[in-house]
Amino acid sequence: MHIQETLRGRYQIVKELGKNRLGDTYLAQDTGLPGHPYCVVKNLKPQQPTFFRVLLPRFNKEAEILYRLGNYDQIPRLFAHFPEEGEFYLIYEFVPGHDLSQEIVAGEPWSEGETKKLLEEILTVLAYVHDNKVIYRDIKPSNIIRRQEDGKLVLIDFGAVKEINVLTINHRGQTSLTMSVGSSGYIPPEQIQGFASDIYGVGIIGIQALTGLEVSQLEEDPDTEEILWFHGVSVSEHLENVLTKMVRKDVSERYQNAGEALKALNTETGTTSTRIISATPQLNPISSQQPSISLVQTLTGHTDLVKSVAISPDGTTIVSGSADKTVKVWDLATGREKRTLPGHTDWVDSVAITPDGLTIVSSSSDNTIKVWDLETGGEKKSFPGHTSWVNSVAISPDKRTIVSGSWKNIKVLDVDTGEEKRTLKGHTKSVNSVVISPDGRNIVSGSYDKTIKVWDLDTGVEKRTLEGHTSSVNSVAISPDGLTIVSGSDDTTVKVWDLATGKEKITLEGHTSSVWSSAISPDGSTIASGSRDNTIKVWQVIE
């Protein structure tokens, strides 16, 4: 492509940003929008042009993943994708800023505190990618942008879609890579083998920052082939252990995903065991009468992040849904696990309990909604939800209506038939959580767009929007009296709101990672929250 050339009569090329074996990148202006905003054009040219049609479904599939990931604030949005004249094109959001290669300079080592902050920033974004079952594949400083407007780190140039450029196809129709995707020094020994492969690149970046060494200057132990980096470096035992584990030669000895590595980084023991953490809430001075809340119990048993929790109407039971694909039922008083409900084939994203306390409803990334008998654990029915992941589900007090949240919309469904009654639109990004008020009049939803919305259940009209979280709102709950909303967010906090006015009442801190779920007991005295840190925290409200 050439400067001033216009792609598809819309994207006018301004300048070349990069050119390498995996694709050409250009800065362009979108002349189809007011003001002609800048965008990034990625041009991918298959190694075997004759197999263009065979590669097209793979290209479309990878683009769908990029559209979904773009819901996250620190991943550029994909605006468009299309094939043209035997080549593939991606149109991305342009992110003004500079990449990390301008910050991590040879001979200028960072302090331990600066390095830990950098690792936490990268791992937080990467944890979102891994939570969405995506391997980034090309971690390196030049693919991490420090955004100009707010100083946040943004991951760009995902490796999976770039594989289109280097795929070959044999006579049997089988695909293989002609070369690895990734940059020398940041690629793990095994190339790509699960989420742990991304962790290797992050560890190398951390070691670079802390030591001030070039990647080429890092030495290996001649016997074990492990990287020797910490000798003569001023570093705590905790950070030394974390970084060393991130870059282990054996992939099974590394942290297996970014969430696990992030938890270890923020846990002084450097381990991933679950522990009880005392938490004191940070009070927000909106209300003159603030409740006092203390942590009284932590439940352990799930083998992966807890995505949703619900408390039974009689206050005796907690139900939780997890990325380990199970629903668990717990005794609230003792914290003892009563039973496990298997059946979903992917993450259990949401659980709800009917007002009579007899039935559990769950939704999953397997695109289904399931109904269970709470007492026996038996599956009563299962029906399709959305065409995409069903992030959240709620059931009305009269047990006739199910409300579910997915990609930018909310669906109101008939319980008996699964038939769609109406669709609510207003969120600008994926809807993570929905709940119905005890009187059956309101729907409350939380979204990746950082907002909470209140809707009229009967008409679908939006009543108000609550703003205050600084990152994705992953969960919402309503108190039994219908007066209070509780929300959990990627910003690691739990917030308490006045439903009628939309004002924030209090902020609770204590989790060390994203809060995925929240619930309120029937008497309004207990809040439960589940987190990516693999814990459920129980907070006591004392007026």
C-alpha cells in the first residue's frame, strides 16, 4: 500500500507504522466518520495465496475474538475486518502514546516498587485476556502502549490473528506454522503451550526492567538452562521467587495464567494458596450514617475463579458458580460445602436462587441456562440462552421470567418455553450482570462500560445510570427491601448504592483482584463477594 491510497474508499493511508514478516501496519484516517479520526490498518498476506479461501474462516474466527476483547478498556477496539484481493485487513482503534521499549532502557534499572507496579499493570490486562480463554502469543515491550490520555497500559497486536500470515496447508488440508509468532528473547522454550507461555514474556519484561539488562545479556545456567538474572541485583526474596517462576524453562512449573501470577505478586508469601484477609472498608462521605462492615468468613473449595454467588432467602445457604465449570452449594453458618452440581461444559458465569428458595438458575459460557433443584442438586431443565456467552441470569419473584445478559444487550425470556419477550439495549459494551428487584418491577445491570443501569422490567425503559467504578462492573445485587444495590468491579472494590437516587453510599476494599460476584442476605445484614483471587468474602453490615 502507498501513502494517500484509500482502502475500500474509506480508510486513507497516512503513513507506514511497521513492516515485518507477520504483516504491514499503517496509520490511516477514517474518511467515513466526521472529523476523519485516525485508525490503524493491519495488512496480512498469506504465505500461500492459493489457499486464501481455506484461511478465510480462520481469519473471521480470530476477528470475532478481537471484537469481543475490545470491550476491555485497555485493549484496542477492532472496528472492521475484511478480505480484499487475496489479502486480509484489520481496522483497529488508534491509541496515542508510546510503547514500553521507550521506558525500559538498557543500563537504567527500575526500582523494585516500579517493577512490581509494571508487572501488576501488565498482568491485570493479560488476566482479562486469559479469562476470555485467549492466549496473547506475542508479549514484548513494543506491543504494550502507555496510553497518552491516562497513562494506562494497552495491549496491541495480538499474535493469534497474525498466524494467518505464516500458515501453510498441506494436501490433506492440515495447517501448520512456517515460523513462530513472537519475538526472540520473549518466546518461551516451548513456543506456545497454553496461558503459561504468555507469562514467560511478562517475566522477561520484569527482569529487564529490574536489572537494566538487554534480553541478549541474560545468561542461562549451563546445567539447567534456567535464566540466571538475580545475582548482584537488589531484590526481595518475594519478587525474586515470583519472577523466577514466571520464566521457568518447564512450562508446568510456571504460573498457569495471568490471574495466578497476579495473585502471587500481590501475596507476600509468593504462593497461590487461599487465605483469609482482614479487611476494613473505605468509607465514602456521601452519607452521614455509614455502616460498619467486617470480614467474618472465607470459603474455599473451587479450583478456579469464583464468578457468581447467591444467598438463599432463608439466609442459610450460599450458592456459587465458578470457572471450574461447577455450581457449589454451601452452608452459610459453617462455611461447609454441601454439594457440587456438575453439568455445564464451560465456565459457570452466573447463579440465582428463586424467592421460594427451592430452585437454582445458572448461566454459562457454554451458551446455556440451566435450572436445578437446590435441595437435591438435580438438573430440572436446560435451554439455550444467547448466541454468545450468557454472562448473567436472574429470575423474577413469580418464577415466570428469566432475565439474561450477554453481548451489549439484555434479554427477557419466558421461563417455561425460553421464548424471548423483549431485548433491552443501552449499554455500550458487554452486559456482565443482571438482577431483578424483589418487587419484580426493576432490572439492574452491570457492564464492561463501567456503568450500572436500572430498567423497568415490564416496559424495558431505562430509568437511570449509576457511575463511579473505574473499571468493568462485573456483578450487581439488590437488597431484599429493594432499596440498595451492591456491585463488584475489576477495580477490586465492592460498592453499595442507593437504588432510588443512584448515589454511592460506601466502598469496600479487601480483595486483591477483580470482584466477579456479589450478593446480599435476606435480612440485609450480610454481603458476600467472590473474586478472581479465588476467595469469597463475607461482610457484616452493622447500622
